[in-house]
Amino acid sequence: MRAKEVVQELARSRLSNSLVQAVALLRQRNHPGVVNFLNDLLACNKAVRSTPLSWKVPEDLSDLFLVYLKSDPSPENLVKLQYLLNISDSTSEALRAMKDR
């Protein structure tokens, strides 16, 4: 039981750290790095179910989602990331339309 608690605590701390790293890489235009950290974020979410994450600049979250969208992710991961980044369905649809341009 103790091991499970340790894993969950590590996952919680890595969730926010992964978001910070993904935004930092986004600002450096390192899209492969962004995708890696978003995949890490999704893996942490598997270990401990998270509520949607908060970020002071909502546009950053939309940009992260768009970068991930362009990486051709599985529909399941895209839905999970949309939830974690607190992206509305209407914003998601708009970003999907932008992806194809």
C-alpha cells in the first residue's frame, strides 16, 4: 500500500512539472520536446487521476493542445489531454480546424 502512495505522490508532482516543461519548450519552439512532456503528463495522469490543470495564460494551453494535435496522437490521448488542459469542446474544434491549414 505504501508503494502505491509513493507512486501517486510522484505522479502528482510530475504532472505540474511536466506542464511547466512543456510550456517552456513551446516558447523555444521545440515541438518534439513539447509532445514528449505532454505524453509524460498523460502517463502521470494514468498513475493518479488528476483534475484539469490550471495555467495563467490559457493561450499557452491551446498552443500545447495544437502542437499535440499535429503529432497525430491517438483519439483517446487527445481526449485525455483536452480534459487535463481544460480545453473546451468549442476550442478543441477550432484548433482541429486550424491544424489542417
